[in-house]
Amino acid sequence: MSSSSASSASSSSKKQTLFITSLIILWYSSNIGVLLLNKYLLSNYGFRFPIFLTMCHMSACAILSYLSIVFFKIVPLQAVKSSPQLLKIATLSIVFCGSVVGGNISLRYLPVSFNQAVGATTPFFTAVFAYLMTFKREAWVTYAALVPVVAGVIIASGGEPGFHLYGFIMCISATAARAFKSVLQGILLSSEGEKLNSMNLLLYMSPIAVLVLLPAALIMEPNVLEATLSLGRQHKFMWVLLLLNSTMAYSANLSNFLVTKHTSALTLQVLGNAKGAVAVVISIFIFRNPVTFVGIAGYTMTVLGVVAYGEAKRRFR
């Protein structure tokens, strides 16, 4: 290979590395940013409307997905080919709504650190639903790795100074719904003719989610519009925070898709595990929520269990 070719290859490799690093930074900052802003708005700022907040997120996802796919052509537009396929997408959308709303409600009552500890049990619920719905069995080593995942959260619950039963129930429900959605998505959109990439799926799910969440917000949060306008008059940055929060929710989905596309599944898994830990550390510094040694030990056990579970799945697939 000539020196010019080697130099060109090295330059291309550096650009690729820089691009992937930028994507990972965007993914981390979007995910952690939306999580912390959700907590700030719902728990510290006085904006106590998790359903309406979720509707704002879904509205932003609907608009920005359309712009990204139709105008900027980040990915090709995939059409919905039949009414049954649309019904499947609607089902996924409703389950997805439930998971996001549940997660946002839990942030009103729980510290971000504990919320993340509970959320780390997603693989446990995914394995349970996969077995119940598809009778898919994993190797015994894979199931054994889930023991510390659950045990860690039980330990963290006992050592959590800010434990709130209702918040915990909503957080567990949101985690289970997220796992159920991933299994359901694999079943409903598994045929070659119905497969949609995550960006196109988000494009079709988001407007359906808005249609579901709008009446839910008006019925369950009847004074939401009046209270939001009042907060907007009191705090001049209210609308900026809502817009930034909603845009970050879409950015988290977009960057997750791009990181998945440009890295391996194993890299994504490792980065995902680390992301939760980073979110916990940052949230403790920002919100100053008290943590105990028992709580940290429980969360650490859960994360290590998730890592072991991913490794077992990779080896015994």
C-alpha cells in the first residue's frame, strides 16, 4: 500500500471514530438530559403533569420524525402496508405510552438514581415476557444471571432513603411495559413484509400516542392547560424548558438508532449499561438526593447482573 493510500485510510478511520464518538456523546447527553429535565419539571419545578409532558414528547417525536425522514431523508420512508399492520403499530404505541407515562409519574416520587436502578431490571421482564409469549427458552446460565439483577433492586429498595411505594409501583410498571413492548414488537413486526426500522416505527407510533394521550391528559389532569399557562407567565423559561425537553426526547430516539446502526450490538449493550451509571452519578450531584452504601451496593449488583446477562446471552445464543 502506498503512503498516500495509508494516509487516506488513516484519515478516514479518524473521521469515522470522531463521528461515532460524537453520536455516543449525543446519545448520552440526550438520554441523561431528558431524564434530568423530566425530574426537574415534575418534581422540583412544579409542573406536575406527567401525561401532558409525555404528550409533548410524542408531539415533538411526530413532527421531528416527519422532518427527518421525509425532508432530510435520514432513512428511507417505509409505508404502512395494511390495516392489520397499522393496528399492530397502534397496539405498540399504547403500550409505549404506558411505559413512558409510568416512568414520568415515578420521577415525581423517586430519585433519579433509584429510578435508574429499577429500570435496569428491564432484561428480567424481557426474559419473562419472551418465555410467556413465545415459549422461547434461554440457557440456564442466562436465567441465573438475572438473579443478581432482581436481588440488587431488592437490596437498593431497602437502602433507599427516598423510597416511595406508589412511585416504586409506577416505576416497576413502566419497566415491565417497556420490556413487554420490545417483545411485542418482535412478534408483531417480525415478518419481512412488516418490518419497520425504529425511526419509521416512531414516525407512525408518535401521532397515535398523541391521540391517546390528549384525552387522557384532559380527563386525568383537567387543569393542565390553565396551570401550564400560569407557570409560563410566572417563569419566563418555562416554554424553553418544555421545548428543550421535548426535543431531547426525540434526539434520544434518533441518536439511539444511529448508535445502533454504526456500532455493534455488544458495544451498544456496554454503552447502555454505563449510561445508567453515569445518569445516577450526575443526578446525585445535581439533585443532592441522599444515597446509602446499601443502595449503591444494590444498584452495583443490578448493573453487574445486567452485564452478566448480556454476556451469557451472547455466548449461549
